[in-house]
Amino acid sequence: MGSSCFSRGNKKTVAFLQQYLKDRKLEDHVTLKGAHCMGHCEKGPVIKLDNDLFFYSDQQKLEALLDKAFNVKGA
């Protein structure tokens, strides 16, 4: 939600995350919330899963990251 991540397309990222969770029926099991600067502006957008930070460059890589994190079949 920080300005650097937002300028790099974070609005699309949030929409993608919401749809990803909905499609996989994870909405009741995952808390999705925005955060401001995590100190890695040059690498953003940044995703924090539990206590781990992840950096990605496109939605395909984000989807693969989420599939692995949520143990989605085919990942």
C-alpha cells in the first residue's frame, strides 16, 4: 500500500490476491491486509506471508509463490 508499491501496480496485485483467495476458497482461512513500507521499496511490490517477505515481478510469479505457500496442487 506504500506509494512505491502502489506506483508499480499494487492496485492490480490486491485485486489478483482477492480473486486468488476467492477462487481457491481460502477467504475464510487467510487474512489479507495492506501495509505501508516494509523497507524494500526498490524491490516492491512486497508480499509478507507469515513472517517471510517475498518479492515478485509479475502475476505469474506471484501465483506460483502463492500456490507453493498454500500447497495448491500442481505447484
